[in-house]
Amino acid sequence: MLVSAKEMLNKAKAGKYAVGQFNINNLEWTKAILLTAQELNSPVILGVSEGAGKYMCGYKTVVGMVNGMLEELNITVPVALHLDHGSYEGAKKCIEAGFSSVMFDGSHYPIEENIAKTKELVAICNDLGLSLEAEVGAIGGEEDGVVGNGEVADPEECKMISDLGVTMLAAGIGNIHGKYPENWAGLSFDTLAKIQELTGTMPLVLHGGTGIPAEMIQKAISLGVSKINVNTECQLAFAAATREYVEAGKDLQGKGFDPRKLLAPGFEAIKATVKEKMELFGSVNKA
């Protein structure tokens, strides 16, 4: 059964580790992430962007697939199904469809409007026992067509949003979605420390987990980051393994063209990437 991310993240914050949010794009992705979480006895958050939700035939389809897998694969570790970078309308649709957690990204609105919309969603989520992630300060890089520059959030604004009763807060600290450019300046730990000071026990979220050096990830966790989002890294691993299979001509041997065979190396590559991240984040055996 799907659970809210609240308990797993509060435990992570108290225990100084982080839970990974791994974005899903299809059946292979979902199965690989769930099986790895179960094998490593780790809590996990499945992230779905609005674009991926549309690609997978809508939120109801996603909820049906995930719930079916939890049952068929006997998944007993805590799993949250979470809308990533949701619009206000998207968040409401996911709540209706049966997601256990949503993110409302109001970072592009003036702070007053971000507060008003977040407040309304806090009330809905509290009633239903769902977790809610809010965002302050744009995250750099491209996210469904919106481009940011690795901006840094205002700690005071972070406090205003966290005071509304959200479960977790994503704050820009110089992180970027996608691949990091050569001239990236790194994470702003001063900003993170100030945000942590003002938001207290609120679990903080680091978006754009792909390509941030391991020691920076560990430092961020020590400063209160309890949820780290990974997407691009699994996509790159899947693509590289699939390319290798095709370039080796394996799809031309016997029944190598069967999608179950064709997609198997990519599936294993996702599992390996997720395992590596869970070990780095410290969530192994924390279920």
C-alpha cells in the first residue's frame, strides 16, 4: 500500500540520511526501482513529472500500475507515489487519482500567491493524510520546458512557506536539473545552513541529484537534506546499456529483438544506479 512520505522523511531527517526520489517513466523504471528498494530494505519515493504522467497515459494509469506492482512483487518497504514539480491543477488531479504525495511548485509565482495556493493544498493534503512538498526559489536547468539558472532561495521566504505546514521543502541552493555545466559553482552550503536554521525539523529536498559530487551530497544531508531527487542519471544509465546491447548486434541474435530481452540490460542498469544512490544517501536497511 502506498504511504505518505511524511514518516519516512521525518525519520530520515532525525537519522541524518536521505530517502531517494527516483522518477519513473514506464513499467521497467518502476519495477527496477521497487525491486531495488525491497532488496536493500530501503524506503523509496517514486516521482512522476506532469510530462511523464501524460506519457504513461494519465495519473490513474500510473496509480493502477504502481499499486498492482506493490501487490504482485510483494513490496513491503514504505513507498510513496509523488507528483514532481506539479502545477496547482496537476496536484489536485494527482490527489484525485490516488497519489500519496504531491509537490506543488509555486516558485514562479509571487511569494504571496505561492503562499495562498500552498495553504489551500496543505488543508486538502492534511485531510487526506498525504504529504506535500513546496518549492521556493527556482531550481536551475530545464524541467518540463522551464529553464532556471541554479538560483538560490531566500531563507526568509523558505520559513514563510515551511510555516504553512507543508511536509517538506525544496529550496534552490545552486542545484540544477539535468547535466551540470562545466562552470557550475557548486552548492551554496551557507544558504542551506541558514534555511535549516529557520525551518528546524522540516525535511529539506535537493532537486537535481544527478551529477552532484558524493561529498557534496553527504554534506547536504548533514545540513538537513532528507530527500534527494534522481532522474537524469537513471535515464543515462538505461540509454547507455541499451545502446551497448544494440551496437553489439544482440537484437539480431535469436529472439534478441523481443522487448523483454532488448530492455533487460537497461532495466539492470537502472537497478545498479538506484542501488548506488541508496547506498550514498544512507537509506539502506532504514525501511
